[in-house]
Amino acid sequence: MRKDGQQAMGELWLRLIAEENENATEEQIGYWRQRPERAPLLLVVTCCHNSEKMGKVPLIEQKMSVGAACHNILNGALAIGYAAQWLTEWSCYHDKIKEQLDHAPDVKILGLIYIGIADEPSKERKRTSPEDVISEWPGQAMQ
Ligand SMILES: Cc1cc2nc3c(=O)[nH]c(=O)nc-3n(C[C@H](O)[C@H](O)[C@H](O)COP(=O)(O)O)c2cc1C
């Protein structure tokens, strides 16, 4: 999506937020109306499970492959000097969004990837240290 698609998506998000959250404030509604327009390019990345062609490939592997594609898109965009961010928020899981984009009900939207030129450097945050999440299995004798 570029400008036109993003604007139409913002209108849809606005409508859904207003309809489904009776306490939504004007500020929140305005926020979602603008949100798809945060970057010049918005990619909607989907996983279309094709059981006929891909019957032997477990669905989890198909989804992971789409995730890997998303990651490559991020790296590719960053490598050529753009900023990119992968978000799901609520809209990736909302059936009305899929419907509006003409996707069949079994299609999964796995990511919205925003790509543009950064206004400012992204902020760092505290990271989990590798030692906390990586372990080595030293092997053990079979029982
Ligand atoms: C599949 C996926 C979904 C994400 N969805 C959201 C989201 O809905 N909202 C959000 O604030 N961040 C989300 N993120 C995280 C942002 O992309 C995050 O800002 C980005 O990964 C920056 O990485 P860092 O926080 O490790 O620096 C998501 C990341 C992934 C991989």
C-alpha cells in the first residue's frame, strides 16, 4: 500500500475502532486513522496455506517461512538505507481487514511492514543477554 491504500485502510481502522470500542476517545480514533500512513510504503505479508500444492509441508513451517521472508524484507530495507518496522497490533487478526483486502478467511496476515526514511535514529532498549537464552547441551549417556 502507498498513500491511497493507506488512507483507505486508515478509514477502515477508524471505523472498526469506533464501532468496537464504545469508550474510544477522539484522540484514539484519530491515532488509528493516521497510523497506516506512518511510512510511504506499507507491506501486508500473508501466509496462504495451499493444501493442494503444499500438503506435505506442515503449516507451522509455512508460517515460519513467511516470518523468515519478513525478516529478510526488514534486513534488505535496512541494508539499502531505509528504516523498516514489522508490526501486527490488532488489525492483522481482524477478519474485517482480511475481508477488505480480498483475502480468503483461511489466509493469515503475519505482518504489516512499514518502510520509509527514518526521521530520527531508533531508540535502543535493554536487551536480554545471550547467556540467559542460549544454552549448550553437553550430551549425556543414554539411560
Ligand atoms: C511478528 C512481530 C510482530 C510485532 N508486532 C508488534 C506490535 O504489534 N506492536 C509493537 O509495538 N511491536 C511489535 N513488534 C516489535 C517491533 O517490530 C519492534 O519494535 C522491532 O522488532 C524493533 O526491534 P527491537 O525492539 O528488538 O529493537 C513486532 C515484532 C514482530 C517480529
